[in-house]
Amino acid sequence: MAAPVVPSSFQIYNSYVEDPKWQIKFTIVWCSGLALAVAVSVPSLILGLRHGRSLKGIAGISEINGYQPAHSDGKEPPPTRQRRPRLVGAWNALISPTYWSPPKLGLNLGQIIVLSAYLAAVLVCIIKDSPLISNPNRAGFLALAQFPVVFLFATKNSILSLLLGPGNGYEKLNFMHRMAGRAMFLGGCIHGSLWIRNHLQYGLAILGPQKETSGVASLALLCIIVLTSLRPVRRLFYQCFFAVHVLTYVAFFVTICYHTLYASPWIFPPLAFYGADVLLRLFRYRIKDATLTARDAHMTLIRVHNCDDGWLSGQHVRLRVFFSNRVFESHPFTILSAPPSHSCLSSPGFLLAARSDGDWTRALNNYTRQQQERLQINEKSEGDSGAFVQVMLDGPYGGSSVDLGLYESVFLVAGGSGVTFTLGLLDDIVGRCVKLGRSQEERTRRIEFTWSIGSFGQIEWFAPMLIDIATAASNSTIDLHISIFVTCLCVPEAVPDIPNSIVTLSRPSIQNILKDFISVPPSSEKEDSIETQCEDSQKLMGLGGGVAVCASGPESLTRDAQNAVARLGLTMGMDVGGIALHTELFTL
């Protein structure tokens, strides 16, 4: 006869046997979702590898002595293919509703769906068949299972950034890092609060025994990590936030391992991710000479010398400037120029721009102006002399997920100092088409460059660069138009003469500008009659080669760009051959 079996209703729940199984189930769920995201990104990854974008900058900024810039061969854009726009248009139009972004959240609909699914998976794994009131260990086990996710999406040199294709750097994945951290905090609070409740109910000591004391210490450290990670704290006291974040996580690792032996297996993946990040970062560090030039009291240009290659337009670096007593601070700055091999600038190079928006950037601007004044007095020169410093570069990271050369129409929109991102993209695509002669079969014909600023004086920040790029595009097959919107009712200052540009005293409506842009044929066709224009417009929308939209700047501007693309709908998206979107919003 078989041995008697105790009915399940009379069996004592063994959390140390059952709960680890739910850790494995949860890990399978998020790994499956991640595998799906990687599978969807395979075409983008292959295309990036083919065009040399995916691995660009993985070994840091490089120096190539004696580069020889290429020159245009007058090559026309390749003809629009029929099949690709339909397929790309259908896919981009299908996902365009996920670009919609509600106010205040800083997330689009696609990210909200992903976070909701992740949170639902965490809650199901905590609650399903678990006697939480009497034995809340399941929540603690699920809190431990968040460790790999927290670190996988936090490291700057994550394998995910490579597998998901260009433009998916750590700053784009950080929203998952924050959600996993909050899920860990949720699990820890459920586990800790219910255990404290049970101890109070049965008169047991909360502090004293090692397990209880280390558990309370772990929960307290986790609370400190979460509270000091809130957005107001990050924005106002970033350096303090960073130091507290690192130190408390080290202490949390120690206390949680004292609290339970089951924590040790979940500590090793984060250590591996962090170790790989530090190792790869060592290959990207560069110490270079640089020249600082203050355009005015609000903008400092940084030219880093002996940097010729190793970055894509739109990527950023973390910059550390050795000046005064600020040598321990590093800040992210977008590279606002293309590599010298195809840059349109009259003085190409590795250029950064720091707007005086915080204590560090203001100190940098003050230091630069003081050094410039001293040099001008000593040299008795009235020219723009720069301050020479040494800098440390960490990067490049990030970049645009959209290869502008694959689209016939490009719409670039920026607000304020966010123009450093779109200006780099503009320099790159015009240089590839004009100076490199469309060597990679670039399809771009039309470019609309829109910049929204607060005063006329800000135009001077980057006017020489815009003039160089517009001049290069004026005698080519590219139809470039520059629109500058000044949002304050101030007295107009001397506006520089930028070719094919217009300056308007108003706030731009991105949705209206985008609709007009995708509905109007190139300028070469505008000389035809009205009837011919209508016919050509229909042809453009029916057989278009796609539209790339890139937006950078304040959260309100990037949200407007996302919502404008989301509202275009399936039909229009397919008619123009697909609308690809990339937004750049670097927030703390």
C-alpha cells in the first residue's frame, strides 16, 4: 500500500521550499519579456551593424592623425523603393499610439504598459497562493529577485544597450531601473511590516535577535535609498544623491546577507553587471586638453582637442573638467558636432556646450570668462581667446535610435540647449549626403530644422555652426529649411544671416509644423501650378520614403512631439512611408 498523504489543507506552508519557486517563475517572466524586446530589435541591430552604428564608440573616443575629409560627388538620392516604405510604415504606424505621453509622468504609453505589466507580475508572484498574513516571506523573496533587474538596467555599459540596437543607452532604460527598485521597496515593506505586526501580536522582540535586527536595518536602508532617489532630491542635490545611493546599497548588500542566507545567490548577478560596467568604462576613459570659450554669461563652448572619431552624432559623454575645486564632479553633455571626417563645420572637432543652468555650469562659465579676460589683458588682444584646461571624458553613450539616412524627410525640433542634440544630427546627415556623397545610399532629400528659444541673443550661441551647415546644404540635393521661434516678447537683437532660415516671434505648434511638413512637396516642385502641387503632394504621401522625427529639449516639447506623431494615425503613417520617432530628454 502507498504511504498516506496528508491533505493539502492540513499541510504547513513551507515558505523556504515554495517561495524560491516563485522567484524562479518571476525571473522567467521578465527574462521572457526581455527576450521578446531583443527579438523585436534584431532588425534594428542588424541594420546598425551593417552601417557601423551599433558598435561605434564602444572603445571610446579615438584619435586619427591626418584625416582626409571626403568631398561630394554630386550623387542623387537613391530612388524610393516601393516595398520597404509599406512594411516600415505599417510597423511604425502600428506602434505610433504608444508614443502618446500624458503630462507630468515623463513616460509614454508604451513605457506605462511595460511598467504596468512588470508591476502586475510582481504582485501576482507575491500574492498567488501565499498566506501573507501568517507568513509574509514570499514578499521578501520577491524583493530579492529584483536585484538582477535593478542593476541590469542601471549600468551605463549594459549588454542590453547593445542588443536593443543604437539609441537605447542607459538613460533610455533607466525607467525600468527605477520601477524594479520600487518593486523591491514594495516587497520589502510588505514583508517587514507584516513580520513586525506578527511580532507585536505574539509579544516577540522586534530588535535583539540577529535576524530581526538585520531585517529592520535592511528595511531602513532600503527606505533611505528610495527616499533619496525621488526626483526633487536628484535634481537639487545630485552629488549627495549619488554618494548616498552607492554607499547605502553597499550597506544594504551586507545587512541583507546577514538577514537571510537566501540573499547570497541574488547578489552575484548585480556584482557581475557592475564589474563588467566598470571594466568597459575603463576602456572609454580619456584625458584630453580642451579649450573653453564663453559665448556669453549663459553658454560655454568646450572644444576637446585630438578627438577625431569614435562617436555618433547625438551621443553624449560624461565630462569632468579639472578647474578650481570642482574636479570630482562629472556631468553629461551631448556632442554637438559630427566626426571631422564628414562634418560641415568650418572648424570641425569634438564640441560640447554647457548652458549655465546649475552651480557647476555657472562656476565653469565664470571661470572661463575670468580666464578670457586675463588672457586678453596679458596679450592685449581683443579677439576671442579661450581658457585651456584638461578634461576627462567617459563615453560616448546613447545616441539616436533613428538613422536619418534611411528616410527621405527629416524633422528636427529642439528647445533651448536641447539643440545640441539636433544640431549634431543635422551636421551628420548633411555631411553624409554632401561631403561623403551618400556613400551609404542615404535617402534624405528634405530637412526641417526647428529651434525654440527664449531670446534672440541665444541664436548667437550656435549661429556660426548653423551658417556652415546651411551653406553646405544650399548647393546640394538637400532641401534644408531652418525655423527659429523666439518665445519671449523681447526687443529683437541683431539676428545673424543664416541661409534659408526664418525667425518668428511665437511659440511653435509642433503638431501643425509636422503636418505641414509631411504634406508639402520639396521646394524644387513648388514652382509648378497649384494642381501639379496637389498631385505631387499626393504622390509624396502615397509613395514617400519615410519621415524621421527627432526632438530634444524640455519635457513639454518632447511630449508635444510624441503626441503629434501619435495623433497622425495609421493611414497617414503608411502613406508617408513610415514615421520614426526619437526623443532626447536627459532628466535626473
